[in-house]
Amino acid sequence: MAKRGVNMVRFHGNLTPTDGKLMDTDLKEVEKLWKLVAAMKKSGVYTTFSPYWAVSSRVKPAMGVLDAGKGNEMGKLFFDKKLQEAYKFWLKQALTEKNPHTGIPLAQDPALAIIQLQNEDSMLFWSSQGIEGEAAVELRKQFAEFLKKKYGSLDKAKETWENTAAPGDNFAAGEPGILIIWDLTQRGGTAGKQKRCSDQMEFFTVLMRDFNKRWSIICATIWAAKR
């Protein structure tokens, strides 16, 4: 393959557990990853590792992930702390344990070129509108903390928004509602509405930026510790 111009393949896997324990990495999937990296390495081909896709996630309600198992895990990896801790464990196990097919862990193997932290997910996809229940409550609370940091209080944010309302607003409980993504794409409306859209856009993008920054540091730390 290398002689024909193929210099990289992607392993699109699923490390999420197959039983009822959140910290149980799918070791069969890890074995597939290890074998692929070893085989591609012999052919002079790099591997990109894609460990997680929300659509195929197998987390279940009993595992403690917010509203798990309801058919929509999209977006949760960006803000669900328990899911993030489990993801860190799955990733560390795949990267730091010795690959029996090469004799070294993936963290030491230059044949593993890229880690794709998550696949096809974004708070700016329409799919984030399906976040419901306890997960939606947590997202609204994190939005509230963002607003308090930016404006000093939720009352000040409401004033800036000219009291523009959104579905799910419950300011008494510290939960500003979340506008659907379509609203963020529209021109016009009141200045307050536009400001509210702008603040939600900023919150979503900061949430995702912080996730990617944090996990890039975690991956770099794993690499450094094993060299």
C-alpha cells in the first residue's frame, strides 16, 4: 500500500464498555487497534486512532452518565464530567499498555500518528438540540456559570438580552434556557435576541475549545510519561 501512495489509515473504533461497568474498556476493540497498528507499521503506513463516536456509544443508564442509553449521546462528551473521566480511562488503557504485537505501547510508537479525540460531534450541530433531561439541566447550569463569569450575575445577562426568553428558562434555579441552533444562524430580531444568540455561541465554542485543549494536554502527558 505504501508503494501505491497510501501513507495513513484510520482505525474508527469503539472503546465504550459492553457490560454494566463504565470503566470497563472494550478490550477486544483495543486488541483490534493494536493488531492494525502493528500490521500497518510493517507496511510503512501510519495509523490515525478514532476512539469515540457518540452515535455508537454503548453507555447505559446504570453507568451514571447523564441520561445515558436514550439513543442520543451527542454533545455529552464536551460537558459530562463522569463520561469524560471514563473516556480518559479508556484512552489511557489503549495507549499505555504494551502492544503485544509490537512490544511497545502506542504512546511510544511513532506508527500511531494522530488521535482523533471524537468523531463527528459538535455543540453547533443540530443534534445538540436532542440533549434532554438531567444532561440538559447540567448544560444549562454550566451556561449559567459562563454567564455569571462574563456579566457578574444572571440578572445582568437578562438585562443585556433585554429579557429575551428561550425554551427551558428557569433563572430561579440558575438555569438559562438553550436556543436551538437554527436561532444562532438567523439575522435580524431584537438587539437583545442577537446578544443572547452571541453569548450562547460563545459558550458552546468555549466549551468545545476547552475540551479539546484539555484532552490534547492529557494525551501529551501520556506521551511524555512513557518516553
